Amino acid sequence: MNPPSSQATVMTGTVLSAASRALAAAGIDTPAFEARVLIGHVMDINPGAVTGSGKRLMSTANARIVNHIVALRCRRMPLNYVLRNAQFMGLRFRTDDRALSPRQETELLAEMLMERMQRRSPVNGLLVDVGCGCGVLCLSAAHSFPALNAVGSDVSVAALQLFHENVAALGLAGRVQAVAGAYLDWLSRDGAELVRYLVSNPPYVRPADYETLQPEIVRYEPRLALVSASSDGLDAYRRIASRLPDMTRLEVAAFEIGCDQVEVADIMRKARPDLTWNIEKDYAGHSRIVIGDDSG
């Protein structure tokens, strides 16, 4: 609905054009699309309804808000951080710089994990998400499978605060818990025997590669969640793999990896040779997921 005529207004198309030009000048790959997303966010309308044609108006107050958030994006703040939320597996998650911004390959990891879990119907028991961040992996699964219990662990207290906010927003407090701790150091041997499903998007960026990453990542995302403690980027996988033998009921384990880290499959296979391990590719054809299950 257009604002009342007594309120100062501006043509939405004018704001869209200015926003698109600013984003393009800042090096954003899809400036017109992101301009529509940002304007739609402010106006609370579908981005598809934001066009350069037509006579839709917005208030000058909203135009100023658009200018502000466009400026944030021009500084290469991740789009999800600017919007303060992300859509993931059909759910809305709060996102900010306390945890990584959800990515397409992580959503693919969730899809593959949940597809393997579905094969083992009924889906119940315990899922552990190592390095849970804002919780997109763990909470998407818990939301999809009502009989599933889940634990998200993270070394970052700030990330766990964000995780708790998303647990509450999704109504999952009765079945999901958070644990502060590095990798699986917090998990007792008895606790490990309860784990049926395991998922992780751990820090795997090689320290030498960090400064070559996109500005959005280097300037805004938590380094602790990105950069491996080892020069080869594999430290997290080795530490997680060291606990796999204790998970005597483990049926599915899935990990996001760097596109040149297929050796993670060997690390996991050595720890649990009884599981079948596969390397899966993302939509661009890059090896990005290692997944193992008890299918034989």
C-alpha cells in the first residue's frame, strides 16, 4: 500500500536504481538482485515486487533506511548480517557476526544429512552438531524430525547465545540443548554411545589462505569459526575422528569440507572403517561434503 499523500515520498524505482549503482560500484556480484532484496526488506514486501517500473512509492524515511543498509552492504557486510536473518531449509534464522553466515553448500550438507536420516525411519535418538554456530544444521533437522533430540556444541559463547535465540524462535527448547566446548572434548564416553547422527561444518580454512577470502568473510565473519588450527586445514576433522570409535550407535556422519580436502574421507574411513564413506559435490561440481553411513 502506498503511504498517505501527506507523507513525503519518493519513487521506489529511483531508490532501486541508486541502490543498484552503489552496490555495483562496491563490487557486489548481483547488485540489482540485492538492491531488490534490501528494499523489499525495508518495505516488508517480496523482492520480486520491487521493480524500476510502475508508480510504487516509499516514504522518505524508508528511503533513508534503505540508503543506510545499502551502505552497510557496500562495506561488504554479508547480506544475511545486513538483513539480520537468513532463510535456510525453509526456516528463518537470526544471523549476525556472532556466527558464520549460512551458505549454499551448508544447506546442501543439511539436505544430504536429512535424506540419509530419513532412510532410517523412524528418525529419533540423538544428533550432535559440532561447531553449531547459529544452528542451521542442527535446528533444521530437529524441526523436520519431531522425535529427534539434538545437541549443538561450539567453543564460542557468543555463537551459543545466537543458537539459543534460534532454538527459542523455532520452538525447539524442549528437544535441543547447547554445550560450550571444543569439538567433542566435552562428550563423555557414555554420552558418545548415545549419538546416532553427527554433523559438522568445522573450521577448515588453511591459515595461509585466510587473507585471500572474500571481503565479507575476512572483515565480518568470526575467524575462530573459519580458520583451522593446522596448516593443512584438517585439524578439526582429526579431532572429531578421534571420537568416532566411541560412537557405537552412529548411523550417519556428515561434514562440510574445503573443495581440495577430499582426504577428510580417508581420515574418517580410518576412524570408522565399518561405515561407508562418500565424497559429494556441490552444485558447481566441487567436492564439498564427506558423508558416511551404515548402509554397508
